Amino acid sequence: MIDGRKMIGIKFLPDKLIQGLIKTLPNPKWSVQHDMAFIPNTKINRGIIYKTFSGLVWINYNRFSSNKPISEHSNKVDVSWYRNRTSIDGYRFCPEAYLLKLELKRYANNTVKTYVLFFEKFINYHKNKPIDQLDEADVRRFLQNLIAAKRSNSYINQAVNAIKFYYEVVLDMPNRYYAIERPRKEFKLPQVISKEEVLKMIDHTNNIKHKCIVQGLYSAGLRRSELLNLRLTDIDSKRMLIRVTQSKGKKDRYTLLSKTFLDNLRVYYRAYKPRTYLFEGSGGTKYSGASVLKIVKTAARKAKLRDRVTPHVLRHCFATHLLEQGVDLRQIQVILGHQSTKTTEIYTHIATNTFRSIKNPLDL
């Protein structure tokens, strides 16, 4: 934005060819503040830029297609709850344009919830200033407040993403706040408990449904949301596989089906008779994430484990224990649904077989 108008910024490394081509554009100017050339952001000018540079220079046009969904799948994005909320005195709700863009891009409902939450925190931190007058200095003040409140790096990064979404996607201003500093990414090892402790947790779940939930999380390395989204048809007992549909990153995959888990599932099915989802709440609705968390925590408490155990800890245990058994890292990556081996490699830092071949110098 320059003088209240949208512009197309052209940033490039020194190059005589590019400089010469820019001079042929309609009334190009130079911004000292942004350190780049610019022309008015119009459909005609975007076409001129394409024709001028086509075949000579690579241009990143991704941001000019801001209405393109991030997923081609027909995901159900529900933002009606945010639209139908009862107004609260002194509290500003997320603008309708923000909700509309989240719908058009078909963000996952969890992402929608996160973005709306953090953007509303931002605009209400500056509630005495109109939203269209908030600038980069206001963003930094908000982030400084989060740092002062000792919020985690992950928390602050989510806030930055929610704010950037408004300016870059809703207002169609690519890289509007690309200079905003982000916290340095932390390197934290995943928490893991031993296989014996996991089995102890399972032994302390007397309810067959709860036992199956704990077993499913561990034996298949499932995320909590993946477990809750499992349908009866996703259990392939002939091939001993579980189909995970549209998980993180909108990807489908298969994971392992444990024989022990399958045997207990059959007992559970006869007792509870779920109709659609593998685990259902009252009235055949999808089981709640809060209930799963409570089941895992209760099982850990009854097993008298000192460590804090969550559903995701059981997923970490599954990956680590496979690695300790000698399963190839690439195979574990596929089973977990990781896009990159770098994500899976973190388990090599905690797997005991990494250290077994090393002789401690004190014992030499």
C-alpha cells in the first residue's frame, strides 16, 4: 500500500535486462521505503507485467490467486458459529471478509478456530483503533505483549500467521508484513514413555471402549483427530491396515492394524454397535477430543506414571518403539504421514538403539 492505494511491488537483484523491461511498464516508480519498483495494482497492469516478462524472467504469481482454495477436496468448513455469536459489549468480532476468505480457501476447522481466536486477540488489544488503521507498529506492540506474557514461540507464530492472513489474503496485499520478526524455532525432543508403561496404561483401562481408544492411538500412531475421524469402513481386517482419510496436510494414508487391537475392537463393536464412526458419542455423533484426552490421562494416572501423557505422546511412543525395533526410518515416515524425513528423524534423538552401540567412557 502506497498513499492508500494497492500497488504491485517488483523486487529483484540488480540486472540490466530487468531494469530495462521495468522502464517499459506504465509509469513505473521507485519506493525508497520498500526498496522496490512499483506500479498500480490493476488487472490490466498484471497482464502487462506477464506479457513483458514472459519467457525472460520468473515471477511468483501465487499471491495474486488469493481465492484459490488450499485444498481441492470438498472439505466442510463451518464458520457459522462465528457469524451467529451474540455480540459482547466492548469486544470486536472477526470481520466477515476474514471468515469468507477462510471458507473460500477451505481451511481445516481447527485452523479456522486458531486464526479467528488470534486475530480477535490482536484487534481487541487495539480496540480503540479502527481495524483499517492498524499498522506494522501495532502488530509489533501486540507481539511484544505476548512475549512479555511469556507465551511460547509456537503461540506467537500462530498469532503472526493469523494477522498476516488478514493483510496478505483478505486485503490482497502480498508480503505486507514480510519483515515482521518471528521467534526462533525451538528444537524440543518429543516426550516418550517405555513400551512397558504403555502396556501398563492399557491394563488400567477396564472399559473396553476406553481400552480400544488407548490401543488405537498407540498401535497405529494416530493423531487424536485421526482417531476421531475413523469410520467403520476404514478398518481393513483382511489386509491388517487402517485407512486414515484427509489427515494433516489433506492427505490419505494407511497405517498398521494390530491384531490385539482388532480382537478388542470386535468385542467393543458387539457391546457398543457404532453405526458410522468407529468411536461415537451419544446419538451416534463423533466422539469428542476432550473425552479422548481424559481417557488417556486417567489411564496414565491409574498406571501411576510420573510423566504427563497425552494422545500425541502415544503417537511419539509408536514411532520411537518402531525405530528401536529396527524398522526403517522411511517406512516410519510413510506410516506416520510425515511429508519430510526431517520430521521423522527427530525420533533418532530419543530411540535407545541410537545409544546402545556407544560405550560410555566411564565404563571403559
